[in-house]
Amino acid sequence: MKYHFKVHKDKKGFWAECIELDCLTQAESKEELVANMQEALDLHLAEPENSNVLFPEPQADLKG
């Protein structure tokens, strides 16, 4: 299962937002953005063992 990010380009570089979660990140290059997306997702999903938080499942593969 994979969470999906929508990537945007602006004057300062790139930023991405996770479609299924409230998770954003940014970077100056696409390569850095990919690493930042993984780190942001890992941090967002990190929960203590005794947490009752349920995250939404990733959507099916998105086209386009």
C-alpha cells in the first residue's frame, strides 16, 4: 500500500501534499522532495503503541 502525494512547483522549488493525510513537505529539488515526502509520511504515521488513532487507508492506485 502506498500513500499518494500531489507535487507542486513554485518559484522557490517544490512542495507536496499527501492526498489521504494532512501531511505537507517542501524542498529545493525533486530528489530532496522525494526524501522529504518519505520522512514527513513516517513522522506523520508514527504513533505510540497505546494510541487509538486510526489513519485512513491509502487510496487505490491513482491515474494521472
